Amino acid sequence: MRTDATGPEARTVAAAVDALEVPDLRTRVDRIAVVESLLSPKGPRYIARAELPLRAAALLASGS
């Protein structure tokens, strides 16, 4: 929202945001990664520098 929005404009935007229906999105996360982003004129390139499994996901996968 613009910083110079009037009160009515701000209320209109707030009402529109309140009316949004956001679906319940869920995904399983089984690891975390430290990723390096290299920017170039050809576009970004991402390199995973370290990855670690999450303990709960590892336990579920092993059946423990």
C-alpha cells in the first residue's frame, strides 16, 4: 500500500485483504540447505553448500 494512502483507501485495501481466501498449503520438509546464489547476466545460479536432514523426517523414514 502506498505510504500516502488516504484513510478510505487504506480501509478498502484492508477489506480486500481480509476477504482473501488462502488455501491450506502443506508440504513435508525433510531437510534444510544452505544455498549460495550466484547472479550473472545469464540469470541466477543456485548451489547447495550444505544439506542436513531434519531429525523428525529421518525418524519417520526409518520407522522409529
